Amino acid sequence: MFYSHPVFRPPSERDSLLIQVTVGCSRRSCTFCLSSLVRDAYVRDRDSVLADIAEAGEKYRDTTRKVFFLSASAIAADTATLVAAAAKCRELFPNLRSISSYAHSLDVQRKSDAELSEIAGAGLGRLYIGIESGSDAVLRFVRKGGTVRQIEQACLRAADAGITLSCQVILGLGGVRLTREHAEGTARLLGEVSPHYVGFLNLMVVPKTRLEEDVAAGRFELVDNDQYVDELETMIEGIEPRRRPIVVRSNHPSNYLSLAGTLPQDRESLLEAIRAARVGAARFSEEFLRNL
């Protein structure tokens, strides 16, 4: 089976069979992302993807319950390839429960409503969309690609097609200068979209990225622990789900503070945990334990 390294997948997909559908990222402009350092970015040909699935079927037929399509935005593949790959997985793995992939919002927007429904119907039922921030100023500075409005539309269209949304937010992505705008805008966006899941990550400066250069040059000032907590508190306080309850997690290896709950019903208990950390009644993760 073919794999292009480094391999990226969400922590929740740790027990998934990984199938390489695309290589690299369809947008390699993000200043903070390790994917921006991957030189090549392309969609693999359909026959090669199906051959890998067939090989995996011979080895892992009865043990595969989850499949994750690599890499940074597998949804960038043409719809026919995604549908064929999902159908092949369903054919070969009798105990299959889910098929998922990362997705850039602009790649979702390139799909028609009919295509998104076809993808969902084929079994690709969960997309991990890195919204990162609900501030256009932050998105521009980190060169994410797309606007808040485009992210919102992509998420809503995917959800309306029957796809489960797992969205990621990066605490600290606005730096000191945009910390308030980042927190408040992200809370508004999450409320409008109401993803099924949201994961809060803490910003980590990846070596050799543009962000590392920005930090070294003084163009970006990292927030401190208190400001991380402020951002998280502002978001938890401000998220008003409009479409469905949101399962909230802050348990990524990058996080200083681990949280778990559902909004809106667990809002007060989540805020109590944040405030306990602020006064030292709960422990932050040590810096050496944080990683991607």
C-alpha cells in the first residue's frame, strides 16, 4: 500500500485504516501548518486508490471498523473517485462503521449539493474541517484561504447533505493583536454552524513554517497561558448553537487544559473547569508534553 509521509490524521482516527486518496494539501499557504512543508500535492488516480483498498481488504477484512481517507483535504479528489473508494470499502469490510476525511472549506465549496449528497450516500459520512478562526483578519494573516462566510457556507452545505461535521479551532491563532477578535468571531461562527463536534487545539509553532518566521521577526506575538484561557472562556461563553447541540473537546495533545462536554447544556460545568484552572485548582499540561 502507498503512503506519503508525514501522515496526518485526527487523534480520534487512531484505530482507523488509512487510505491515501490525496497527497499533501490542496492549499499549502497556511503559515502555521506542517502540510505547507509537503512539496507535492496531488490527487491519486482512482485505480491506485482502489488497488490499495483491495490489498487492505485481503489483510484487514474483518478487523476494519473505521476508514480514514488521507491526506490534508481528501475531499479535493473528484467525486467519482471518492464515491468509488467509499463503495469499495463498504464492499470489502463487513464490519465497517464509518469513513471520514479531512476537508478544506474551499474544496467543500467546489462540490455541488448533489455531489455532497452522493458522497454522503456512498458512506463518506464525516468531514474534519479546520475552521481555525471565525475572524477574517486572522484567516488573512495566516493565509488560510477562504473567508468566514465561505467556511460557514461549506459547513452548512455539508451538514445539510447528511455529513457529520467535526470542526477544529486553534486557540492563540490570532496572536496577541487579534486575540479578542479571534475568540469572539469564532464563537459566533460555531454557533451559526453548530457542528456536531468541535475540537479546540492550542497553537504550536512548527519549525520551518512561515509562522515560525513571523514569530522570529516580531510580526506575530504568541499569547500566554492566561490569554489561552481567556480565549477558551470567551468561546465557551459565547457559542450559542442554532442547529444542534455541539460536543466539545479540548483533549488534543497540543492542549494545556483538557475539557469535555456538550453545549449548551454543559456550559456552566465547562466554565467552572476553566475558572478552576485560572486560579490554580486544576493543572495545565507541561510544555514538554504538548505535541502534534
